[in-house]
Amino acid sequence: MATPQGKKYTIGTRKSQLAMVQAYIVRDFLQRTYPQHTFAIESMSTSGDRIPEKALSKIGEKALFTKELEIALEDSRVDLVVHSLKDLPTVLPEGMYLGAITERENPYDAVVLAPRLKGHTLATLPKGSVVGTSSLRRVAQLRRRYPHLVFDDVRGGLNTRLAKLDADDHHYSAIILAVAGLVRIGKDDRISQIIEPSDALYAVSQGALGIECRENDFEARQLIEALNHTPTRIRCLSERSLMRTLEGGCSVPIGVKTTLELGDESKMSLSLRGLVASLDGQQVVEYEDTISLQGADDAKKFALAETLGTRVATKLIEMGANKILDAIRH
């Protein structure tokens, strides 16, 4: 329903605390930017939310946290959807459009220790310590760096996972979570260690939000353009292009790191490092490449970023990435 000052837009989101916080970040920005409009939030459960105890890698569906939201978008029950961009498949359903990518929060992973082990790092945890994470990417990389640790699946919202870590009857010594999520829910004081790329590359698009709308809704597309952060979009488009070429998803062990140099016009460049690892961490292929962005406008930078992603992925395939991924899928 339209108001006398403008139009009402409904923003779709998952019901988890983190998802709601992220939706409010977007809503508040849009409300400040367009005071003539009204922005409401509608939350819903997705397939991934309804099976919180099953390992993501065993469910076998790429759109676990997005499908129901996109159905609501297609049916015009909502006008926009806010996603953690790492959860959004790299190929969208017909009629859907990734209209904005917000400024990226810290993309790295964090170690959160059980209170009884305060002061430790992954390297100093006692042999046999159990580390909880729902990410095959993290397990595959960290297992080769820290063979003395045991990795076990942990699911649920961030507060649920933190509660499991802190409970007297749970076996976790630490859990691995995204820095961005902890920061957004105000729990960054729980971060014991930030995992450096030398130990584990981060997930594709981790730390960024993606705002999806209907492809033919040009008013909404124009509205959310203000949310776009060009440097983040360049980096994430490159990462998503790599994943698309590898036909991967958020539950396969693909890690990335992007570095964007935009200061000096003569040295503008984007670097992308990509990694694919077997689940036991014994087989790893890794490759890094750089592309010049000198003299390119934004549209050209986006295209070059995707070219780089495809190029790095193609090289990883030549090095054996597909064999590793096929073994995991089967």
C-alpha cells in the first residue's frame, strides 16, 4: 500500500538473529536515504533453517537459505531480499537480479574459544581438542595445518553455537565463525584469534550482503543502487565468477582471497587467489593471478573482475580442482 509520501517496500529476510540484524542495517539505510518511502521487514524460515542439526554438506541443495525468499520475491510478497552474499548461489533463478552488494565487513574467519581455554590459539590447543564448524572449506584447510585437532560439525544460529560452546556438557574446545557475523551481532569480544590466509582462505563473498530484487522491477533496482559499494562489488564478482566456473557452492571447500589496488591510476589492479582442497586436507590446488583495472570505468571493472575469476578457476581446473570436487560430490 502506498503512503501519501511515497511507496511501501517490503524487505524479505531469514528469521535468524544475524539475518534480522542485516535486514535492519539495509532498511535503516534505505529509510534514511528515501524518507518519502516506507520500508517494512518480513522474516521467514528457509530450508536450511528448518533442519538445523543436519550438516550442510549432507543436505545437497545449493539454495538452502535463499529458495523460500526468492519464491516470496517472485510472488511479489516482498520487493527486496537481503542475503549474506556467501549464501546466494552464483546462478540466480530466472527473473531474479542481484541489484546491490554492500560494503564488506571483515571477510576472515575467527576462532572462538571455550571460556576454560582462554589464552590458547589453534596451534596451542591440546591434542584431540574438538573444534566445531559447519564449513567443509574451513575443515579442509585447517586439518592440514593443525593435524592434532579434531573437527566436528556444529549448526544453528550464532547464539545457539556460542551457547553450545559455553555449555558444561558440550565437547567443543572452540568453534570457527565468520568475523563479520560476530561483529554484526555485537559479539566480537568473543573473538580469540583471527585466522590468517596462510592458514585458511575465506569463503566466496564472506562479509558482504547481497540485495536481490526482481529483474523487471526497475524502481526497486534504482532504489537499491545507493547500497552498492563499488570496491566490494569488484572483489565479490570476481570471487563469485570463480565459484560459478568451478560449479561450487557454499558447502564445498573452495577458499579465496582478493586484493584490490585502487589508489594510483597507473597501478589499479585486482588480485585473486583461489584454493580447492580435499576434505582431509591432503590434496590442495591453489593459484593466484592479477588483472589490471587501469583506465576502466565501473562497468568495465566489473567485467574484468569476472574475467579474472574465470581465469583463476580455469587454471585451478587444469591443476586438478575438478577431480577433487567430483570426489567430494560423489
